[in-house]
Amino acid sequence: MELKLKLQRPIVFFDLETTGLNITQDRIIEISYIKVFPDGREEKECLRVNPGMPIPKASFDVHHISDDDVRDCPSFDQLAQHVYEVFNGCDIAGFNSNQFDIPVLDEEFARAGIHFDWNQCCFIDSQVIFHKKEKRDLAAACLFYCGHEMENHHSSLADTETTYEVLKAQLMRYDDLSDKDVKALSDFSSHTHFADLKGFVVYNDKGLEVVNFGKHKGKMLEEVLQIDRGYADWVRRSDFPSSTKRVFEAVQQRLKDRELEDKAKLLAEKLNNKLT
């Protein structure tokens, strides 16, 4: 089945298997991707990863990857540069990837000392499209859109292949989606505009950061940081994703830069008044 999507650059479909569901604490044990190029060419790879921690039984029961299966595999730190080169300069697609896979991958990059600029990517999440259109899970999406049962569910490669197949079928089924480019489909497959990767901070209609959790939910982040001086330090020390902490740091830096600019303008005005 052909992917009916106008590509200006490659798009990477991917899926992770992990030690658990905690974005900041759990680790990748398998990453699979299909990289689709604008000329239709495809590259596919499945990488097993030693997470450096035991795989809980609850996770094994889902993906059936054991400690022995990954014992002799490279760590993510050893694979990080290769994964970065695969994803860099591409748009990203997955199934529930906006809420889980991308934030987990970002944490792994951060631990490996790699900053990946997600702001340059468009994100297409087939689960969001599916839930907006039909509201079911990946196995049901496969049956509904592709007309067959999903095989080997919770194998990262099978999930990646099925996600790719489901999106192609979605674009064939919905006429209002088939003529969209990657940016338009990315907007459709997002519930809101996140400033970080998990939605703890979102953008308002003016493109400014708004806190989306806790006691300051709904408030402008700039205003919160000016009023609650210890808030950013609390976020930095707490178990928030790296992308959330980077947003706080960027807004803090913006406030500092603005303060310095205001001081410089005030000093210039004083000097100008003395000279005149």
C-alpha cells in the first residue's frame, strides 16, 4: 500500500519497548523504525538495547523480552549517535508516540549527552487520528483499517510495521486527510500544542508558554516564575521529563535577558540625560 502523504523530507515511523511506563525512570530495551524518504525508498531496523536495569515481570509479560535477551546488547549510550543520525532532519510518526515514545527517547538522548531539537520536527500520532475518528487501540486499528488481525502484538517491530500500515490505510480512507502535507497532518494528530514533549507546558494562541499542571495550571509561565521564585528549582529537582525542564530553563533565560536589556536601556537613558 502506498503512503499517500506529501513528504518534503524523510519521516521516521518508530516504536519502543521499555522496562516500564515511567518516562523519566524506565529505559528502552528495543527500538524499531521504518524511515520513509520522499522518493518512496524505505529503511528498516530493529535494535535491542541493554537497559542497565532488570526488566520487571509485568513488562516482560507484555513484550516477552527478558534480561537474557538483552544481556549482550549495547547500551543506549552506545547506540545514541546512530539513533540520532537516523532521526535527525526527519519528521516523526508513531502510535501514542507523542505521549510516550518521543518523551522516553528524549530522556535517553539527554542521558547520553545528546540534545535533539524536537522543535524542528512535525509529529504524526496515528493513535490520535484513530481516537478522533474511531476511538480504539492499535490491534483494533489494524483490524478496522487493514482488514486483518495484528500479529505478534507488543513486538516493537510488529507495532512499528502495523503503525505504518494503519497510517497508510487512514490516508486512503479519509479524503479530508489524504490531501494534507506532513505539517497539516501533524496538527491534526495533536490534541494541543505542547511546549515540552509531555504537555506539562503548552502554548496559548499567542505562542506563549502556559503551565498545564498543578497549582499554577492555566497561568502564564513567565508570570509564575516572576512570582514564585522557587518554582523552577522545584521542577528541576523533581521527576519531570528533561524536555519540561528545558522549557523552564529557556523561559528563565528569556526573563534574565529581558531584565538585562531593560537595565541596559535604563543605563543608556541615564548617560544620555547626563550628556544633554
